[in-house]
Amino acid sequence: MAEKSLIEWTESSWNPITGCSKISDGCLNCYAERLALRLQKMGLKKYRNGFKVTLHREALKEPLRWKTPRMIFVCSMSDLFHEEVPDSFIREIFWVMNRATQHIFQILTKRAERLAEFADKVEWSKNIWAGVTVESAKYLYRIDYLKKVPAKVKFISMEPLLGPVPEIREYLDEIDWVIVGGESGPNARPIRPEWVRDIRDACLAKGVPFFFKQWGGINKKKTGRKLDGKEYNEMPLNYVGNI
């Protein structure tokens, strides 16, 4: 069975790799780390190593067995381009994605430099989307690396958004989708409405689909997903259902 995801912008998750390590400000209160350690305590074999990077070869071909088309978040419990993941294993994951053409695969990474290194090392079939996390203006450089990748859909996840990013409009050329969200959990850092509005308005001006995931906080269900009374659920529709 596919792992059904509660993340609003996808449908399922696929984790042939679990575990990661912190490399930037957005990693401080990592939800995946909290979940992995909880699952380890529950005795789940897949998380026997807690949040240490672990390869799961037995999970590699799972998407080939999922017949119903779906959007799949790749390595939601890790980072596909983590430095401890061998090039050969990344190539095997791409081999599966190239053949499971009934699905859309969404890759999101903070390791943008290594993502760019794979621009011409693998086949970027049109069902593979590539994205980078930009949690503050400090990490806008990751978008430049993203643009080196020949993915049909390139997207930016600005979650957790930790500060204003007034320069974002200058980076939106060649970008197909922007996701914004606040941090959630017991130690969630605050997000300000004006930061989100600036990004929304920049997307509107550039014609880039905008998805507002959450305000976050300790109780993300209570704070909700509305910005100025409206939910923003835009997707890069040119590619949805047309892969």
C-alpha cells in the first residue's frame, strides 16, 4: 500500500531513504526527525536507526506496483540528495521514476548544489518535478541551482517561512509553482502575514501558481490555511493529469 500523505500539496509519500541531518535554519525543528524518533520508539523496523540516513532497497520498486496514478512526495522523511546517499542509489530511484510514468514524483531538497550536479546524470522524465526549500532570503541562491535542472516543473517550498523575502520576484522566472507555509509543532517560530502577502503578490505579478499550506504554530488546525479570508490551492495545472 502507498503511504498516504497528510501534506496538503501531495497525495502519497515514498521513502526509499529515511533519515537526514541539519544543514540550514529551517531544519531546527524538523518534523521528520520528530516523527522518525517516535516511530523508532514504537518499534517500527524501518526506523530502527532513528533519524540516521538509511537506505531501504526493499522499498525501491514500490511505485511500480501502485497502479492508481497519484502525486508522490519523494523522500518525505529524508533528503534524496543528502551527502550520505550514494550516486548509484539516486540513479536507481530515478530509474524507478522514469518507468512509473502513471505517477507524478515531487522531489524537494535543501541540498541544491547536489541537485544541480544531477542535471545531466539522470533522465528527467516529464513526470518528475524538482523543488528546493527557501526558508528565508539567505537561501535564495538555491533557486539558481534549481534552474540548472531540466525538470518540466520547478518549484519552491518556502516552509517554514522564517522571514521576509522581498527579492523573491526577481527569482520567479522559469519557476512553475511556489508553496508557502509556517512552522508547526511545540517550538514553532512565528510567521508574519506581510511576508506571505509579499510572496503571493509576487507570484500573481509573475503568473506563478501560489499554494499557501498553513499558518502553523502549536495548533495548525486552529490557525488554518486562509490568507485574507481565502485558501490558495493553486497547482502547476499544465502538468497535472497530463504526464
